Amino acid sequence: MGAWGGGRSPARPRPAGTAGARRFPERPLPPPSGRPASAGVTYGLEQLTAGARWPAGVDPTVRESYLSDREFEEVFGGTAKGDFYRLPRWKQLALKKEVGLF
């Protein structure tokens, strides 16, 4: 047995108001600066899922933002871009993995 008994570390008190709080809260994953990285430039899904040979200037962390609004909704099952960016980050990443954009 350790000095504390039972071989375990002593419990540390939690700061007030943090009981049950998650260590890393889920946050939506919007494009940088809150607006689409594409700035009006669009590419097809095939161009954005082609591995390491994406078009020049494409931010690989927000490739979905380069899809046209119509194609975005087709690819993500009817979800609009604004609705997508309001989803929790884990859900955005899961959807991006399903379509090959992660």
C-alpha cells in the first residue's frame, strides 16, 4: 500500500460549478473565420476526395466548404451548410468520414 492507503491517489476537490462537466466540451467545427473557406470557389466531390492532389489553395480541414450548396446537400443527405456547421464537432467529422472528406 502507498502512503495514501489502498494504492490510490487522494481525490482532488473540483472547482465550484464543474461537477459533471466534460473536460473538453463539444463545439461545432465552422470554417476558419466563420465563413466558407472557398470564398465563392467551388469544386466537385471527386476533386476534393482525390487524396493529396487537391486543387491549389484548398484548405484540407474544410474541404466540404468548397462544394456548391446543391452538391453539399446531395452529399450530406439534404443537410444545408449552415445546419452542418451547427452540428457538434464529432458529428461533423463522422459525416465527413462517411463521404471521404476527412
